[in-house]
Amino acid sequence: MSIESLLISPESPPKRERRKEARPGELLDAALALFVDKGFAATRVEEVAARAGVSKGTLFLYFQSKEDLFKAVIRENIASLFPTWNEEFNSFQGSSADMLRYAMQTWWERMGNTSASGIAKLVMSEAQNFPDIAAYYQSEVIRPGNALIRQILARGVDRGEFRPLDLDQAVYTVVAPMIFLMMWKHSMGACAASAEIVDPERFIHMQVDVLLHGMTASTHTPTTP
């Protein structure tokens, strides 16, 4: 059998045809990488399609617009994590302090330490120009994330493990360190010239300790004999 006949044999379908079922996932992976690297406005759908190994027309078979593609990236990489987190916390048996520590550590492992962490910086930097995307991120990520943290804090207060708190504001004391890590990772942390190194695990450990115990040294009053 000749080389030419092997190349056109019906038993050897084109690469794109064999990968048809994988296209949506590959498009999302390509879009995530390009959006984080170049920004939403600067990324063209042609680039996403080319990186995924398909045509621009194929991309539009799955996603109606670049905005829909970006929403799918958010949904796939972040919003999809919340059902699992909610199940884990609803069945959590440890203390509320352990629950808070677990929440921040698993957030880093499952999202912060992945390429998806760049989505937060991207949305914050381009929210003013793309309010529809910002609103989607608010609905699918910020609100369920805040609700989950609020649930943890409320659990601690109800069980007498935490002192009474303004829960609506206390949520942001937990969110702020996470945002810092994501912003640092995709800005100064990605800069070779940066002399500052932030160890995420150590940073999270210290933030949990400060949240639970504060920074004021405990005082010891000597007992009188």
C-alpha cells in the first residue's frame, strides 16, 4: 500500500474530526490562556480558535460571541466549584476555625494556584468597559463565594466559637487576602524583576491566624498568692 493511500484512507480521519467531542473543552482552555495573558479586549476569537486547532466558524458553533465564550470560561473554571464546596461545608464535622482554614487552603489548591486565578484580575481591570461580564462575574462568583464565607462565619458565631461579628463586612476580611494573592500572582509575582516573594501557603496560614487571633499580644495578669 502506498504512502498516498494511507494518507487518504477512510480509516485515518482528519485530526479535527477525531477531536470533535473535545472541541468545547479545548476552546475553553485556549480562551482561558489567552484571556489571562492578553486581556479580554485584546484577545481575538481567531486566536482562540487557532490555539484550539479549529476554525473560527467552529468556535461560533459552540459560543455565540466572545462574551459568551468568556462567561463559559468563568463558569467552567470557577462557578462550577461551588456545588462541591457547599456539599463539603454542609457536612463538615470540625470546628468553625478548622472550617475557615480548610476553605482558604482548598480555595488556593483548586482555584488560586491555577490559571483561573487570573480571571479575577482580568474582570477587575476591564469591568468598566465590559459591564455585562462584570455583572455575570458578580452573579456567578462573587455572590456565591461571599455567601459561602458568610455561612462559615455565621456557623462560628452561632456555636459560640467566634465573637459576634458584622457578617456582611467580616466576609471581606476573608476575601481580601485571596484577592491579594491572585492580583500579586498575575502582576508583580509574574515579573522576573520583582524582588519580593510571597509564599501562598505561608501567607494563607498567617492570614487565618490573624483572622482568628488578631495581632494584639495576650496579656497575663499574675495571680496573687
